[in-house]
Amino acid sequence: MVTPRVLVLADDLIWQTRLVDALTRAGAAPAVARTATGLHRELPSSDAVVIDLTARGYDPILAIVRSVAAGRRVLAVGQHDDIPLRKEALAAGADRVYAYRKLFEAGPATLGAWLATERPTVEAPS
């Protein structure tokens, strides 16, 4: 089995560390970016991206759009009560949006399950 390289885009050091640890425990090889420049630099060598929606140093929705446009799967993480931002992340192309609490309590299992699922393919109309 190939170990997926998952880019963590988070400017908060605590969540960055937690996400890296959870991804490592889920069997991924995490890399880290803290800015849009870092995302641009690391995205080509990444298989998937986990994006923290509560960012100060980058636009998380634009980061999702760019990651999806590059053909990467995206999982977003954010505050459970910010429903508009969570919906915006899904509309931008994130596979899922998980609350911080979910990843704090069951991060490795949750991330491992996400990595194990196939991305749905869209067939062209006949």
C-alpha cells in the first residue's frame, strides 16, 4: 500500500501539530504549510490536503478551490458552530468538514477513514 502524502494547511501551531500527529497515526505522511505560498509550493507533491478554516494567514476557501483545481482531495476542519463557513467550504469542493472536537476526540480513525474512501468519479453524460 502506498503511503499518502497529506498536506496540512494551518497557521495555528496547536492545530497544525494535532493534525500532523493524527495523520501520522492514521498512516499518512504529513507535510506542513502555514501560508498560501506554502500551499502553492507543497501542493504538487501532495496527494490530499487538510485545511484549517480558522486562518489568519491565508484564505481557507481560496485554498480549497486551488487544491481541488489541482486535483487534490480536501478535508476541512473548523468550528462546529460556523455553519456558513462550513457550507462555503463544501461548496468550494471540500470532501468533508469536520469540527475540531471530532478530530480532537477521534482524529486518527476519522482521518484514516477519509483517506481510505475513494473520491467519487463523475461520468460525462452520454
